[in-house]
Amino acid sequence: MSASLIEGGWDWPLHGLRHPPTASTSGWYVWTGHLSGDDDFFQPWHLSHLVDQEPSLLRLLEMPPGTRFVIAPGYEDVWHDPSLLEVE
């Protein structure tokens, strides 16, 4: 999760993408604002904490690897991105 989600007070839209899960991650990367390549942009955080903040995300977070989404109040776009499955 991006630090903005963990710290709270974030703004819409909310972006998410899912790589294949590993032994230590679900594969989900979720953020608000502009995506950054900074090493500390994403922080480990259990998905249940995000669902506690925004319960409507549960159905999206159950989607399979290769899924991307962008949501905001009154807007939702969900699609499959095969490039997310090509992880080295």
C-alpha cells in the first residue's frame, strides 16, 4: 500500500494492480495520487486494514492476478492487464 493509504486522509481516485502472489505478499499494490518509483512508496500492510477503511474494496481485492482498477465515488474501471503476470 502507498504511504498515503496507511497514513489516512487520502483522496480519490484509488488505483490498484495485482501481480501473482508470493510467499509473503498477496500481489496487490494499491495507491492514491501519482505512482512513484521511490523505494519507500509502497509499504507492507495487510489488506484487511484497507478493507476496514473502504469496505467496498473487498470485491475488487478478491480479483485474480492480472487485474487493475481505478475507482472514485461514482466511477469504476476494472480491467485485465496480462503484463502484470510477467514478473521476474
